[in-house]
Amino acid sequence: MRERPKLNYFILLLVVFGGFLIFGFSENIKGPAIPRMQSEFQLDEMQLGLLLAFNSLGYLIACSFTGILSARIGIKWTGILAFSSMTVSGVLMYSSTSYAFLSASYFLMYIGNGMLEIGLAIMAARIFTKNTGTMMNLSHFFYGLSSTIAPIIASSMMGWNVFGGELGWRGMYLIMLSLSLLPIIPSVIGKFPSDDLKAEDRIPLKQFFKDKIAWLIVAILSFGVVSELAVGGWLVYYLEKAYGWSLDSASGMLSIFFLFFMLSRLFLGPVTDKIGYTLSIMLLSAFSGLCSLAAILIGQEGAILFAVAGIGIAPIYPTVMALLAKRYPSSTDSAITFTVTLMGIASVIGNLLIGGIIDGVRAFFQSSRGAAESSVLGLQAGYGFIAILALLCSATCAVLYFYLRKKNELV
């Protein structure tokens, strides 16, 4: 009889780890595919921007209802629905004959992605009741692993010769998104814990709007995630424009960042369990912010510190998920829905601010410093803001740390 719980735990691990692998692939195969889509459908930049905007919209919509859905039909069937919708979107993308059809298919894929992110977070919170920080970070390591290799695999697959013709972006999406069917098998077999929570044991979603701690956690996650995602969007551009690096050299530094990022999630999870989630986030985000600031101040010789910053920022998201699981054990689904949805909105605002700061500072100094120097100053200000976001994450976490310690509720 004792073997059954172990077997079930292994089955659930397959769902969670496999789900994060699929999630990373589905999110990051678009890089090589988008130029091919643009060429085939003759899309201008505005249409391309609108297509990508559907990603964010679908993702945010899914984040807003997935917690409620999991409470209604159970986390098992929520996960199965997410995996299934992603597979269907792959079939639709393969069949798309117009820009509108393609946009609708992309929208469905990101509905599935949003459901999957929230669903996997809820699954992990319920499954990993021991060593939660370690297991959350390990789960997100699989996301980082697939995210790193996804563009390489996608680019290679599109050139495959299949049945006398090139596989292309359609076939690549069909095959990659069809992989979403694989985690459905262990999902059907496995028995998921805590699907039988009574309604009266749950904290209503609206209650989180009145919870100071919940808002502090939203701020912590928002500052941390915007800082994390901004590196992927701006580091290569910064190194090319500010230091005159080649595309290969700048991309190599970004790869080193992701290497540190992955290894941090793989090895620092036990540290978060040992010293506490709140203290871990506070120290790690401060380390990341200081590394990025030092890299800017030192100049080209300190560029490796941009990559080293990945060590500190990587554990923030999974450790916040562990914090939510421990802080709200009977209402983890509502807590994750509340936190991640608001974080998604903050991410859109944060990225707009970074672009605005770069343009604003460049325009301010252009007449007095010239085009080249003002451009560098703008980039330094923008990347400095990314570093400050990590420091704000740490400062907000310090407020939470002392608040919880005063109430003797430290996690």
C-alpha cells in the first residue's frame, strides 16, 4: 500500500515537470517563426504588434478565470483543458489561411498558456507540501531549460524536409504544440490532492483586495518579474548600442545570463527552504539589482555582471509561489490568480516605462551631448531602471519581512 502514494507522487511530478517543459517550448518557439509568418501573410509592423498583443490579452484573460475554474472542475481537469486547448491551437495554426485566423489561433494558444501557468502553480503548491521552495524552483528550472533550447529547436525544425517539402512554421507549431498531449496521460492516471476543499474553507478572491500582505506580494512579484523579463528584451540591444558589441557576442552574454538563471533555480531552492522565503527574496533580488548597477557603472569591463545578476533574479518567481502556498494553504488558487493577474498588468506597464525612459533621457540630452552619447545615456537610464526594479523588489520584501516578523508570521 505504501508504494501507491510514491507512484502517484511520481506521476504528478511527470505532469508538473512535463507541463513546465511544454510551457517553455510554447512560449519561446515564436522567435524564429514570426519572420516567416510576417513574410507569408505580408504583415506590417502594426499587424505584427497586434498579433503579439493578442498573446498578452489571452494570457491575462486566462489568468483571471483559471483559479475559479480549478475550484469548480478541479485542478486535474483544468490542467487537461489547458493542455488540450494548446494542442487544438496548434492544429488551427497549421490550418490558418488568413491573418484573422492566425490571430484567433494565437489567442487560443495564449489562453492555454495562461491556464497552464496558473494551473501548474496551483498543482505545484498542492503537491509540494514539503521542501516547497526547492521543488518550486526545480519545476521552474524545467521551464528555463525548454525556454533556452526552444528557439534552436524551432529554427532547426522549420527547415526539416517532410514528405518532399519543408516543414515550415506551420508544421513546427503543429508538432511542438501536439507535445501538450503527453502530460494529459499522467494527468488522467494521477490523483491530485486537495481537490475536495470545501467552499467555506477558501478565502474569497475579493478578500485579497483588502489584504495588505497580498498587495505587498503583488508588488514584490511585479518588480521582480519585470526586472527578469526586461533582461531578455534589452540586454542584447544594450550591449550592441552602448558598447558596440557584435550580435553574436551580445547574444552570447544573454546565453550566459540564462545559464546562471537556470543553475540558480536548480541549486538555490534548498537555500530558500532553509533561510525562509521572505528573507531569500529580499537578499537575492538585492544581489541582482546591485550586480546590474555595478555592471553599468563599471562599463564594458564589468559586462559579465549583467549575466551574474541572473543568479539573484531567477528564484524570485518560484519562491513567491512557495510563499503564497505557505501563506494561503487553503486558498492557493485564489492567491495565485490574484497575484499573477495583477503582476501581468504591471509587466505591461513596466516594459512601457523602460522604453519611455530610454527615449525620454535620449531626447533630453540629444541637443547638449549629441546623438551618440545621448543614446548611451538613455540606454544606461533604461537599464538602470531595470536594476532599480530589482532593488525595489528587495525593499518591498524588507517591508513584508518586518511586518510578518512583528506578527510572528514569517514564512
